[in-house]
Amino acid sequence: MKVLLLTTHLNIGGVGVYTVNLAKYLRKEGIDVKVASSGGDLENILAREGVEHLKINIKTKSEFGPAVWKALPVLARLARQHKFQIIHAQTRVAQALACMCQRMTGVPFVSTCHGFFRHDRLSRRVFPCWGDKVIAISDGVRAHLVTDFGLPAGRIVRIYNGIELENYRGDDPSRKDGILDDLKLDRGAAIVGTVGRFSSVKGFRYLVGAFENVAAKYPQARLVIVGKGPEEQALNRKIRQLGLEDKAHIVSNSMPDEKYLYLFDVFCLPSIQEGLGLSLMEAMAAGRACVASDVGGISELIADEKEGILVPPGDERALSAAIMRLVGDDDLRRELAQNARKKAMEKFSIKDTVKSTMEVYREVVGA
């Protein structure tokens, strides 16, 4: 089967990582897969895995803007040249482009819905562009598609994102010590942290606010936020405003690097919206005790008080209280971390994601 994964860009983030991992493991399953996008930080991973990347300039947020119309004949030509049997679109722009390409070439397409979107936009109503099948990354996203967009339930397939479980080990104190030394942090420090794109929807500003109380109660605690994005300056500004310069640290890193997960005693995902939570899945696989917002698909990953602690989104008081419980209770922290890792090892394999996705492809193309 010849498959094209189409996305806006390959920068760090859930969609980029999903696309690259899906391409990598589709290839391992014998699928002739290529990726088309505007490129980005993760492009080198595709090259290393032997997956061809087709550069198309669609780095735009306007689904019917000039960039899309210019890219349409390019995509149609590539579809015919490579004889793709199916196109798998990852973003709204990619969906619109794949939909128009289908009308020109007859190549069917499916899409993955990675989160929650405004359903009152006229363009969504007039040009839904969801594809022959829609993959929802969680039951929460699936319900959103049915309730808010009116998609028939039978057209939607829920397939959880998966991760490369072999990349994650349980608790490894030696790895933590090495990273503490690199960041010049005291080896006795309790580290609270998170990893992800610095965007407002991730709610990292609430984590900084919550950490003020944590630091007051546990002076040895430190906050480490790893990632890159438009909110970086705002996060640094809030750290300064709260007088946390010596206790909260921003590590600017645009590439995925699971080593930082082993630094954290407590991992936090304080999102305002979240389709599922790839970084949370990774933290669970690494055996971290987790605190996360009870939004979107997160409750499908974590049962409250079993694999982690769930808190209301945007609630700094509840977030700080949960963090302090885990910092102050070694037994609870260890129990939740062990439960989280066990669930991740049983439920979050990228191999299961790929096999289920291949079944969708076969259904659409009739193979």
C-alpha cells in the first residue's frame, strides 16, 4: 500500500511527533509511506529512518489561503506521480488540501483529529473536509466530533496515540543525577517539571503560579520546564514577577528528548485543553508520578488517585496542593509512578496504534 502522511509542518509537538512515529512504524510494517509538509525540526528523524519527505509549502493557518491554492497542483502532481492509494491528513489545512486533491485525482483521504476545535466557524460547516474516515485520538475527541460537528459515529474510529515503549525505563537515579549536574541543580532537590510546546493551551503559566506555594513549603523543590514556543518570554516574565528566578528554570529545547523525564520527581501537565496528552503518556512510561488537568482525553490515561492525580484546569491552588502531596509523600509518589508505568506498558504501544491505523486504510481503499 502507498500512503502519504500530509501535515502542515514537522515542528516539535503532538502532531509532528505523531506523524513521524506513524511513518516510522508504517515503514516497519512494509507500507510504502512518504510524508509531505513544510518541514521542521523533526525532518531529520524521517531521513534517519529512511522515510522520504516531500516538501510542500503549506505552513499557514488559513485553510483556503493562497498557500493552499498554490500547493494544490503540487500535491495533485505528487499523488499521481507516486500513485498514492490514500492520503492521511493531520491538520485542518492538510484536511482542506487533501479534500480538494481527492476531487482532482480520486485519491481517498482520512484524517486524524488531534484535539478540540471551534465548531461555530462557517468554513467548518460549509467545507467540513474530514475525509472518508476520521481517527479520533481519544473518546473525548470522538464525542466532540459527534456532538459538535455532527459526524456520524460510524465514520469515526478511536485510536489512541502510541509511544515507543522500548525507549522508556523505570526509575533510574543515575540518569537523574547526570541531568541535575548538567543543569547545576542540587542532587537533593525535589524536581517538579513538564515537557512540551510553550503555548497558552498547555497551561504552563498555571504551573509557574502553583509552584510559588510549593517553593514556600518545600524550599528544596525546583521547577524545570522543557520545551520551546511562543509563551517562553511570558513564562520567564512570570517567574521573575513571583521571585522564583533561583527555583524555576526554563530549558529551551525544540527536539524531543525523553532524558528530561527522568529528572522529574513529579511530572505535571496543566493543560487547558488536551486531546490525549502525548507527553503525559511518555512520563507514565518513564515511571513518573503525574499531576494533570482533568480535561479532554487525560482522564482516559489517568484514573484519579490510581495512576496520578487529576485537578481542575487553571486551578493553581488545586495544582499546588496535588504537587505538595507528592513531594511530601514518598510512598504515594512511588505507588502512583509504578501504577502509571504499568498502564503505559500495557496500553500505549505505537505498534498497536499503527496496526489499528492500517485497518482503517484497508477499509477505505477496500484492500
